[in-house]
Amino acid sequence: MNKLRIAFFDAKDYDKESFIRANTNEEFEITYLETRLTLDTARLAEGHDVVCVFVNDDVGAEVIDQLEKMGVKLIALRCAGYNNVDIQHAYGRIHVVRVPAYSPYAVAEHAMALLLTSVRRIHKAYNRTRDFNFSLSGLTGFDLHGKTVGVIGTGKIGRIFMDICRGFGMQVIAYDKFPAADSGITYVSTDEIWRQSDIISLHCPLTDETRHMVNEESIAKMKKGVVILNTSRGALIDSEALLEGIKQRKVGAACLDVYEEESNVFFHDYSNHIVNDDTLARLISMPNVIVTSHQAFLTSEALANIADTTFENVREFMEKEFSTNEICYKCENIANCSRTHEKKCF
């Protein structure tokens, strides 16, 4: 029996290490491709049964059509988010599965690491002491204890972040379109999140409804000096509005692990090149902005879970009538589909 063939796009060294380790007895034949999946590179998937993709791969309608023509049966996302996939167009053509939870602790802990680094000026102190400058001037921070944090999105990551914040003695309020029943979470409206919060952390998926939810209007409603964290999806924030809020001293700090135009920049080394994205360049130049390159997920535990779940998704799809982690736009409430039916979506 021929091995199942997987075309693995946007492959990085850490991806290869975890997937090679998880591919016990070389169960799958994997072609690791450094290039991202685009309309121009989709032809590289010819002869493969499965395409494995990440957050910045293009899985739009034209790409899906090309993959279907080549006989690809499954698109396996090795991430939780799927805003880069045209789910509606995929229906009836190619099945799509994802990794809904790999390590929520990794992302939540990174969000807190960014927050602590920012408010206690740890990054500035690190750079300063390496030059044997031990002055404390300009390093004054503030206590997190007693501050109010507003959390947008109360899935696994959001809840873990809330628990971490409570451990610091912070007051926690939250907004979610689908509030968790009997959770003990204090839910408020988004307007109340903007109005009450000293710190705002985004942990929700990117949809038409949430795109640019942090914008000129919402920033105007926030407290002066608010700290904004985003470890979810870049386009939740209107970057130009954020820059203006920083320049007007309305936003006290921004900690960004994601950026709305990251696909052509993040995960690559441009240290010897000129980056043409003026907005990103201006953000990075701001002394109260910290940018990390979509690394919140990057722990050894998370990488192992991603590989294991991805392979299990492929096995389940090929061997069973039901795919636990299948994404389907027809399923009620895509983000929290109850999957009451025990069969594939089409």
C-alpha cells in the first residue's frame, strides 16, 4: 500500500523537527516546501493527497480550485485560526481540518511576558546593562496588581490569560459574542471593555465582525495610557489607528505578536534588507511598542501537539466517516461548532 503523501508548505526548521519526530516509522511521505502556498506555488502539491498549511499560506478560492484539480483530498491546517481559508468555497470541493488547541498556555504566557516586558521596561534595561549602563532613569513602570484587564475572547487561551492576570491580583472583565455559561466570568459590552480597562488583551478569531475592532472610534473610548496586547490575529487592530493613538499619547503601549500585513514579513530574516512596510517600520520605531514575529505558539510542547494532532486529523479523515476537527461554514456557529452530526461535513 502506497504511503499517504503530504505537501508541507511554509516549512521551517522547527516544523520539520517536530513533524519528523511525530512521523513514527515514516508513516507519511512528506515533502517539505520552504515556500508559502500561493496561486503560483500550488502546483508543487501535484501528486500529493494532503496539503499542510500555516497561518500565512493563501488558501483562497483560486488556490482551492487548483488543488482540487490536482486531486488533493484534504487541507490540514497546523494552527487554530483559519481566516486565510475560503471555507465557503472549499465546501463540496476539499475538506479542511485544523488544530484547535495545541498549547493555550504557550500563547497566554507569551501575552503576559509581553505585558511584563513592556510595563517594567525589561527590554530597555536588558539593552542598557549590556553596555554597562546601570542607570534607572526612564525605567519606571507600574504595578499590575489592582489594574483592570479587559479580555476579548474567552476561549481556552483567553481563560488561561485571565487566570494568570488574577494571579497578579488584577481585576478581570471580558467580552465574548458567545459567553461561557456558569463560568464565573464578568462579561461586559465592548464599550465597557474600552472604557474600564487599563490593559486590553485580544484572544478572539478574525472574522468580518472582529476585523479592525480596535480602530479610531474604539481607541477614542479607551483610558488614556491604555496598554493593548494582541497575540491573536493582526487584522483585529487597525494599525494606522493604533499609530495615531500612540502619537496622541492615548495608547500608552502596544504589545504585538501579530500584524495585519505580516504574511510577507514575519518568519523571515530581513536584517540586511529594507522593509517596504512603512506602517510596521513606524510601529517598531516607537519606544512603547514591542513586536514579536508571531512566536507566541512557539514552545516545544506546542510544536509536539501540533504535529501529533495534524497527523491524527489526517488519519481520522482517511480512515473514518467523521473528522473531529473539520471546519465547515455550514456548521452552526463556525467558531464553536458543536458538531452534533457524526459524519464528514460533505
